[in-house]
Amino acid sequence: MPVDRSRGGVVLLSALVLDSVGNGMFMPLSLNYFQQLTSVPLGLIGVLVSVATALTLPVPVLVGWLADRVGPVPLVVVSQVAQGIGYLEYGQVQGAVGIFLASALVTIGVRFFWSSVFTAIADFADGSASTMSKDSWYAWANMTRTGGLGIGGLITSLAVAGGSDAFYRVLSNSSAACYLVAALAIGAFVRAPRRAHETGEAVGYATMLRDRPFVAFAAINTVFAMSTGMLALGLLVFVKDGLAGPVWLAPVVLAGNTILLAVLGAPVIKRVEPCRRTRVLVAAAGLWAAWCLAFAGLVPKQPGWVIPALIIATLLYTAADVMHAPVSMGLATALSPAAARGRYLAVFQYSFTIASMIAPAFFTTLFELHRSLPWLALGLLNLAALGGMLMLERIVPDSAQRVAEPALV
């Protein structure tokens, strides 16, 4: 009897590009969208969006359970359809209730996506004829999504000068079209066999919480998740208010970082395949710590050396980020029992969710005390995470340490 194989790898990666183009087109406007099209005060808009986001926090638990029951690929499709419909609704919103409902639908779609897409990629890698490791698949997915975000953001930045209501609606409708076409492509052409989920003993969430290596790694990854989001969150404020630097510097540095992330992911992972995953993440933590300490040492009104130093320091961040994104997901996948992969990887996403909730207050509170404090604190956290990874290495099974994996036969 022939072994089922995955199908549609190029379509899957292309659909992820299209998905992230839709995200990238809308992301630069964010809250300004509803401020432009409605008379609802900006403060209330922020509250409505925050409440809608908070109410979706339990969603990953459900999605993980569903991924182990029906498979992750249909859930990725559902996530994109939900976001597509949500963005279509954005253009029809007139008041506070509409803002809440449209935001909730999009956020539910986002939660479905991040709680299922990595399981879908892992399942696809299991059934693929390719010899690429899961880390390499994750690297390619990260590269395509980063490239798509950059393309979408560029489209919006070039077109935003119009600024009319019609432009905003065209933008949200275009984003919706990207999501819906991506959903159609994945639903029609991508297949990922689920043999891994159909064998093995079922593992519930209670058992997962007693899984020491996985829980410890998810906790440590919260620090890494804060690190990976801190550049975009804090760079503009740091350059403008902390260093009294030129306004063009932050966008240029962020654009350069995006380009490097979009092109270096797969080649870097290929280079580190002989290394243990835990050691790759130790290296990433060390690089992030060095980046933070370098930023903490920058001073205002010294552009002659501060600007080059900031750019060089950002390269340390980029090197850490390009290693962390695929290898962290590879390790989380390797620590997950095959029959419960959906639940494990969905719960692992909470490390990123918690980090995104903590990071704004973490940065702003410390920055108000001194420009260097957020970077010093984050650097120390990364040094602690580095030590935590070295301790965790002792209890991580050897089978989970290897980046390179044997091809499925």
C-alpha cells in the first residue's frame, strides 16, 4: 500500500506570503482605521480592540484540541476565512458595536492561525518527500511571512498619502482578498497526512502541564518572545526621545532588519543543523543580551558614532532572531508527543501572547525612568534565559536535540 505524502509545499509557502501581505497592508494603519471611518473616540477604540483581544485568549486551547482531532490544515483555512470576513466587515463598521465585533472576528482568526499553522507545517514536513528538517520548513515559512509583511507594508506606505475614506476601505478589502485567496489555495491544493496524530496514546492538557522539559522551555521562550518583539516596539521611541536621533533612522533600521530576516532564515538554519537546538538557542540568547547591552550604552547627541553603533548592534538582534524563530518551534515540536502535537504547539504560542501583553508596559515604564533601563533589564533576562537553557539541556531528550532529522520513509 503506497504511503501518503504531503502535497502542495509551494502553494503552502505562497499562501503564507499572500496571508502576510494582507497583514502587512493593514498593520501600519491599525487603530487609525476606525478613527478615520467612524466618530468613535480613539480611547474607546483602543479599549474595544483590547477587550476583543483579551476575550480570545482561551481560543488556542480549543484550537489545539481540534488540531489533534480534525487536523491543523482545515483550521488554518478557517483562520484565514475568519480574518478575510473580518476585514470585509471593517469597511462596513459605523459604531462601537461594529468595531468590537469586527475586531473580535479578526482576532479569533489570528488566534486560530498561530495556534494551528506550526502544527500544519510540522505535519507537512512529516509527510514530505523533501529531506529538509522541520527547522528548515519553519525557516522557509518565517522567511516567506517576513517578506510578505514587508511587501504589504511597502504597498501601504506608498499609497497612504491619499488618506481618504475610500482608500481605507480599498485597503481593508484588499487585505480581505489576500486572506480569502490564501484560504482557497491551501484548502484546494495543500495536503498533509496525519499519521502522526492517528497513532500513539492521547495526551491531555493536564498531562502536558506535568511535562517538565516542555513547560520549562515555554516559560524560557517568553523571554525570547519579548526580545524578538522589542525592536519594533521600542526602536522609534528610543531613537527619537532617548537618543535625539534623526526620524529616518528607525524606519531604515527596521526595513533592513526585515530584509535580512526574509533572506537569511533558511541558509542560517542549514548552517546550524549539526548543532544541538538548545545550543543554538543559547547562542541566540547571548546575541540578544549583547544587543541589549550595546543599546544601553548609546547616548544622545553623538550621531557620528551612535548611528553606526546602533546599526551594528541591530545586526546582533537580527542574527539572534533568525536563529530563534525556526529552532524554537523545532524544539517545541520535538518535545511534543505526536498524538498531542496540536495541543502542545497551541499552548506554546502562549509564550508569545504573554510576551506581547507584557512588553509595552515593560518598555514604557522602564524607559520613563531612563533610556537605558529597558535594554539593561531585557539583557539581564536574556542572560537568565541563557542559563535556563543550559540547565534545560540536561533534561531534553537527545532525540529532540537534533536539528537534522531523517527523511520519512
